[in-house]
Amino acid sequence: MFNFTTLARQALLAVALVVSSGTALAGPHYQVTIHTEGYSGESGLLDFAFESNTDAPGAIATLWNFTGDFGDEYDRSGDVTGDLAGGVTFTTGNLTNYLTHSLILGGDVMFDIIFSGDYEMIDSPTGSTFFVALYDAGMTEQLGAIVQFDLIPGFDGAAASVLVAANADLADVSEIPEPSQLLLMLSALALAGFVGRRARNQGA
């Protein structure tokens, strides 16, 4: 005899297992859109910085899928590898790691960013922070703080997390579901349809 309650419990257990395994394998993934229309016609600098204390667990920020009217690289320091065309990776091997790039202002700038590393697995009261800010062409004046990601390791029973603070006048930040999460949602929909059909057939 078909038991809807048992099947539902098994489905919830499967969902929980998929969620927990996906969380362990992939960190949070965000898409950032920066609006520079208010500075149309000007040149500026987009500054990316990853900072941590010496006792913070290691963390990695990977950026790719850049769009915008970028010019030449202005400066970089610390553990920063790659370029805008192929993707950039920041690690927290130094206290401060940054990349500054020239930019023609006036349109939208976009990039994807994903976080990973020991902060997801090692408990600690100390985390790391990734900043993005916009400066004038001479790096003498900050035109605006854009977005800040605070990577909070697990501690005292709490799970690791990422806190996002964005300047609503300059940026939009969207969290992008990972492929495992999309697969989970599709599987859940398929399971719901299967359960519904079985229930209808049993009723008939």
C-alpha cells in the first residue's frame, strides 16, 4: 500500500543530504552589478581588496565574468593572481591583498565572485573581509564604497556564513544558486509531481 507520509519523510531526508553535501563542496556565489551613470564621462579606478587578521582561517575569493569599460591595471599587491580576461584569485596569505584597475565610468560594470577556503571548515572568532570601492583616476578620493563581504567562520556552534553589505546607490548584489542547488530544486519538483500522481492513482 502506498504510504505518502513515509515517502515524504524519505524525500525530506534526501533533500537534507543533498543540501549538506552541496554546502560543503561549494561556497556562496554572487553576481555584482555596479552602476556608474552618475560619473558619466569620467575615468576612475575600481579597487578590490581582501583583508584578514593573522589568526583568521585561510579564505579564497575568485572573480570572473567581468564586463565593463575597463582599461589598464593600475596596481596590485599581495596574493593576487590572474587578470580580468581569465579571472582573478585572491587569497588571504597576506594581511592585505588588492587589485586596482582603471575604468571609464558611465555604464554598468559586472562580475561574479565566489568564496571558498578554510573559513568554511575551521572554527574561529576571526574572519576576513572583501571590499570593492570606486576611486577617482588619481586614487586620491573615494567616489563610493560599493560592496563589502564579511566571511564569518563557524564558531561556538554557529555555521560559517558570508555577510553582504552593498551601497544601494551604486550596486546590486545577487546570490547565484550553484548547479547542485538547481539540481536539487528540479529534483524536488519532479518528486512532488511523482507523489501527486501516485496519490491520484491510489485515490482512483
